[in-house]
Amino acid sequence: MIGRARNRTPVERLHRARAVRAVTANAGFAVVVAILAVAMLLIGLDFWRRGLVVFGVGTGVAAVLRAVLSDRRAGLLRVRSRVFDATVLALASAAILVIAWQISPLGTK
């Protein structure tokens, strides 16, 4: 495999570098989407309060990742400025978690 890497043309190396950069730039987004998918699965299985908590946690993870990662590494988590994105995501996460904990269970899962 090492010999193959040396035989690559500059165009092939550029394409590989772009592909690696695209994957690493969107890794945080992929983690957030995976967490939100689990939340939606829980909600679909009628564990809606647990699903809502997981959804709030996933949104909080998105806020932390947006605040910590550079603009280059944030990928699809980057919409506006870092401060704006992190603040809005953190507020949304807090609101979702408060709502999840405030709703009376009354025999629900």
C-alpha cells in the first residue's frame, strides 16, 4: 500500500485529500445526527420522554461541538457565527430538556 501511495498522481492525491477533509469536517455533524436518530427511534417506540431527553442532549452536544470546533472542522454545524450558533443550540437544548422534565409522566414511559 505504501508503494501505491507514492505512485499516485498529484490529482489523485488532491482528490484523496479533499475526501479526507470532507469526512473529518463533517464528523461532528454525523455524531449529532446519530444521537438525534436514536432519539427519534425512542420517540417512535413510544418512549417519548426518554427520546425527548436524548434529543435535548444531542442538541447540547451540537452546541458544544460548534463552540469548540474551528470553523473549518465544524462542517455542517456551521450556519452563522460561532457565538450565534452555539448560543441558539444551547438555548434550544435547555428548552427541550426543561420541557421533557416538566411534563407530567402520568403512566407514560
